[in-house]
Amino acid sequence: MNRSGQHRSVGRRALVLLPTILVLLGSGIVTAEADSGKPQFWLTVLHNNDGESQLIDAGTGLEDFGGAARFATLVRDLKFEARHGPRNRNIPPGGKRGVIMVSSGDNFLAGPEFNASLEKGVPFYDTIAMDLIGYDAAAIGNHEFDFGPDVLAGFIDGFVGPLPFVSANLDFSLEPNLQQLVDAGRIVRSVVVVERGERIGVVGATTPALPFISSPRNVIVDPDVVGTIQTEIDELEMMGVDKIILISHLQDIDGDLALAPLLTGVDIMVAGGGDELLANPGDLLVPGDEGDEFGSYPLIAIGGDGAEIPVVTTNGNYKYVGRLVVGFDQEGRVISLDMDNSGPVRVSGVAPDAVPPDPDVEAQVVAPVADAVAALAAKIIGISEVDLDGRRSPGVRTEETNEGNLIGDSLRWQAEQLAASFGVPSPDVALQNGGGIRNDSIIPAGEISELDTFSMVPFANFVTVLPDIPRSQFKEILENAVSRTQAGDIPGGTGRFAQISGFTYEWSASGTAQELDANANVIVPGTRVTEVTLDDGTMIVTAGALVPGPDLTIATIDFLARGGDQYPYRGAPFTTLGVTDQQALANYITDELGGLISAAQYPEGGEGRIIESP
């Protein structure tokens, strides 16, 4: 397998440029110290994050942008420019020149594209693409664990390089397949990359929220992100490494900006998880991204040692290659930023910045993945009389939608069909977290394909039954579902908001939001859920008070049963039924609905299952 790069490893709202930074007109260089002299080493940091298996292109209407094959060509071109000087641009004076390429995590994502990888087996298509692009280091994001530790192990094991994956705050000792990669030096806390004779330390970090938002199983997450990172920095400095980059997946760039003042010795921070677009006037952007800029590129934070730290990230899905050009002095301090040559570089197939797709990536990755997706699209499983709303916000993370109802009903129906054969009671209710519904779009009325079902629920979570859940705990579960929704909490809600089946409930954002500890124990009882009624008329909650009665059986997905999104099941016994939520949805449409999603059964806006009161 050919590689376009070679690994050399041994081992709030936007901030503005600080007043101490001077712009030297004509050179395009932003310099932190006017009298510091010329840089001895110019380093270009190429970076991306949240590729999320968007291997073919940037999506519907943006087919001429993005895609792993064009991305690979652009990275190759930018590496050449970094080492030999940019074409038709001012070249910063002095010093030798080098380049490093890093990813800040979420390197693959459940969906029809990654389904092609799972059917193919190791090496996955995402692995092949990254191998051909040529990374020097990659952070580990939350989505890498969505299929469990063993799939992540297969993803990493397929690299030819091998590419070092870095995370300082994850312990893999209880996961044998991942620990084997740790022992082999494939997963590390930090790594040293040698470029043009210069040693560059790269430290990684992963969000402490990992156990609540993915499926790491027995991977231990150290919540002391600051301490674990600082320990790695200190060890690198003791080795004489004086250029240090932090690549992290803390869910958004605000996490890095908040982290910076707590660390010493960091020169550059590359954030992942938030898909924020940083750009400057004149930067070419992918159509539709204009006006969505989070801030300028780069942002500047102040470290605990007073150092000014460039902080960067990119919009994901292989739409941009971030390019940060910094100048180091002999002591390894960043003394210059080459603003003329720094910023997001869009991945384009149209003039004036078109790049051709890399033929190896096109043949080995894009073409077979496109064929697999096309086959799913060609398999029609039903007709919908109504538009299906799977948008995030407003949508499945904030309110009832008809797509959410469809998915909730499919979980309950599938559990009803299989319960007896697995020796569990038939469910009374079903819940699906909004974060597990991923199409973030309105699927228009018309033909529904198998591809649509993968787009809606791609994570391969298994339909699961939890019997004997007390009514008091069921109310706690619903309080969790609405605890981070609407104004005053998190704008746009979070993935814990529930789409439901088998009951209706009322809630009010004016009530007290439930708070849980790390073990899902209630430390602040919620008062937002005021009414809960089963479809047969049985009252569970009225006027905010529990109505005594029998326990309930819940159908859900194993991610939530294990405590994902902080659902407070607290180790309650559960049984998985051997069918994924995607398969359940397809089965429900074909077998129960007879291939017809009717407007009467699934009207736009839902049917009043979830009511938000003042």
C-alpha cells in the first residue's frame, strides 16, 4: 500500500490576537516579540479533526468538495509547499522548514460509509485513507469507541505505518486487544516526531465524558485531564524536547481554551470534537460555510507560564486542511506566526483551488465505499407519505418528532417480537436517545431505502430490554432526558433527550433540572417531568408526583442500558436481543407497517407524545 507521507516517530466566542502581538507589514508574519530575532525553524502544522467517515465527498449538494481522495492530494501539495516554500506567497525569512500532519480525533463514525468497512473487515476503509494521507499522530475521539474497544483495535491494527494514536488520560490495561497495541507502541500517551532534525513532542487527550457518550467498556478514563497532560509535557521536557503540541478531543475548542491557562510548556493546541470553523477575511470556504465562522485562525490563549499559544481546529468531514505556520527560536519558543500562509485550506474540486483526487485513495477507498452506499440506496424498503424530521435542533434533541416516534416504535415492536424467545417480559415503553439519531435532516416523503435507515440510526446499538424498573427510577430516567434541554441549559439540547414509544409525558424547562454524580446517583432531584401516562391510560406521574403501581419493562438500546448519556439505570440487569436498532427500524417498516409510513400514524410535528409546558 503506497503512502503519501512517512512517519518519523520514536516512541468564548473567539479570542482576538493579543495587543503584544505585532503585525510586520509586508511579511505576513505576526510576531510575539519584535526584538526576538529571526526564527530558526519554521514548522507547518497540517491538521484536521472529525473526519467521521465522510470519505466520498462533503455530502448532498457539496459533491465537488471534500472527500478523502481530494484531501490526500491537498495534503501532499501542502507538505511540498511547507518544505520548499509556498507558491506565489511571501516566504518568511530565515530558518529551516518542516511539516507535521495530525488528526484530533473522531477519525471514523457509524453510518453507511463505515458499515462498508465493517462488512469488508480489517483494514477498514478509513484506515486505508488515513494511511495513504500520511499522518504523524492522531488523537482518540469519542466516536472511535462507538462500536466498542475491539473495533477500535481493528481500526488501529490495520495501519501499515504504524500511526501512533495518542491519549494521555486513557488506561487500556483492562482491554486486551487495545493493551496489546499499547505494548507494541501503537497507542501512546505522547510521541516524539523528528522533522528536519528537530524533535516535536505530541501529547494527546480524550474527553472525560467518554463513558457517558460512547462505549469504551473497560477503558479507564482519568478525569484529571490537566494532570495527565502536564505529566507528559514534563517528561518530554526532561528528554530535551522543547517543541510541544497538544492534540485533543475535548468536544469543542472552548475546552482547549479553558485548558490552556492550566498548562505550562505547550506551544500549539489542536482541538477536536466541535467542528468549529476558524477563518480569516479572504479565506476560501466551502459553500454554505460563509458566515458560520466561530472566530479567527488561529485563536490565541495564554498558558500558565504566560506563553501565547496558537489554538486551532477545523470544520470536519474532510472539508478543510488546517494549516498553521509557526516560527521557533533556538530555545524552542514560538516567536512568530506566519499569517500569510496560515488558515483553513478548503478541499475543493472546482476552480480556482481545485485539486484532483489522489488515484490510490480513489481506487482503494472512495470507489468501493461509494459502491457500497449506492447498493444500500438502491434497496427500497418502503414509502413514506410524510416528511420525516430527524434534525438535531429544533428536532430530536429538543422535542418530539415523527422520525423519533418511528424509531421509538420500532424498538418497542422489535422487543415485543423477540421478548418471549429471550425469556424476558414484553416492554411497556421504549426510549431512544436523540443523540443516536444521526441524519440531522428532513427525509422527504417518498421512497425509503435501507440507506435511509443507516442514516437515521447508524451506531449498531442492540435492542435491549430492562425489566422491573421501579416507577421512581423511570421518572429519574425521564428527568435525565430533559435535564439539559432548552434555554438556560445547553442551547439546542444534548443527545440525552429521549424519543419515546408506549407513553406520553409533559415537562417544563422552568422546573429544577436533575443533577447526577459520576455513578448516575441523583444529587439534585429533577422537577421538570410533571405528567407521565402509558398508552393504556395508566398514570405513572401526575402533577409531578409518582402514582404507586407495578414496575415497568423498558425497551431501549444497550448504549443507554449501560449508562450512556448518564441514563440512571445504575447497573440494572438487561438483556440484548441480538438485533441492532437499524435492523429493528428496517424490520418494523417492512414487516409491521407493510412498507407504508403513513401521515396518519406519523404526522409532521408528532402526535403529542411529548408536551412542553411553560
